[in-house]
Amino acid sequence: MNFFENDSRIGKTIISEADIKQKVRETGKFLSEKYNGKPLLLISILKGAFIFLADICRELTVPCEIGFMRVKSYYEGTSSSGDVKILMDIDRNIENYHVVVIEDIIDTGRTLHDVVEILKSRKPLSLEVVTLLDKPERRLVDFGADRSLFTIPDLFVVGYGLDCGENYRNLPYIAEYIQK
Ligand code: IMP
Ligand code: MG
């Protein structure tokens, strides 16, 4: 028995551990073939994507480097972009790398839209976005990931790195969060 089983705020399982594992493996294979022989930098957006990054980098069969960024969004009502602040930046010049951004979830799309603009302005050799989850129904800006492992309905979810008030990141699968 673990503590999640007694927690009535954890609703139904949306994506099981086994399903995550299988898709992460497929994505690792795809990225390994695509970036074979190329300088590859995976950039994870903290904190939500830390588990996804840790799992996907171990499915790669080619060399890669790892970078972390932490951003905060300050969007008010109608603003759709341009209000993201970098709290922690990656520690190197990305001009000589093929960059793959590893994200946990795309919701309104605003955060990643802005992050991608910032990273593109630094002129990497190429840039693509891989997201674990996508909630297209919630989109407010025109933004799509190059690769999304799972499309989910408009639900608030936790687990596998995603939090609610900093809790539940260590739940090993994705579950619906029940607001009380
Ligand atoms: P957006 O795409 O700019 O709206 O922001 C996406 C960010 O909001 C993600 O990186 C998460 O940190 C957070 N987020 C959005 N939906 C969820 C959810 O269902 N569970 C947990 N965090 C979420
Ligand atoms: Mg995030």
C-alpha cells in the first residue's frame, strides 16, 4: 500500500506506467535514428519534465548532452505571449547543437511558444519540441509540438513529474487530479 492509494484527490489513471514506458522507448528509438552522428542537446524545462527527461535520455543509443531551463509565466487575462521570464538559463551556447526541447505538457501553448522563440533566436543547428502530453482543447496560441507522446482531454493531471501545488510529481503514472 502506498500513500497515493489512500488519497481521494487522485482520480482515475489517465496513462499507465506501462504505456508511458512503451512510448518513451519508441520516442528514444526515433530520436536516436534522427540524431545519429549529430551533436545533440536535450533541453528540459524544469520542474515538470525532469522525469520524462531522465527516462528518455536513457532510451537514447546515441550521445547527447543535457541542459535545464526554468521559466515562469506572467500571463494576464488576454495576453497570449511574450510574458515568460527565464528563472534559470541553460549554461552554454547552443549554436553548434541540434536542440530537442523536452516538455511535460502543452496546455495553452504560451510558455513553450515563448521558450521556442527565445531558443530559436540563439540559432541552434535545428530545434524540435517533444512533449509527453498535449491538451489541444486548451490552446490559446498557435503552437504545436513536433512530437507528442499522448493527447489528453481537458483535465488537470498529476504524476510522472507533473504537480499540483508541488505535490504528486513522484506518482509513477499520470492520473486525473480531483479538485476538492
Ligand atoms: P502553457 O502551455 O503555457 O499553458 O503551460 C504549460 C504548463 O502549465 C506546463 O508546463 C505545466 O507546468 C502546467 N500545466 C498545464 N496543465 C497541467 C496539468 O494538467 N497538470 C499539471 N501541470 C499543468
Ligand atoms: Mg512545465
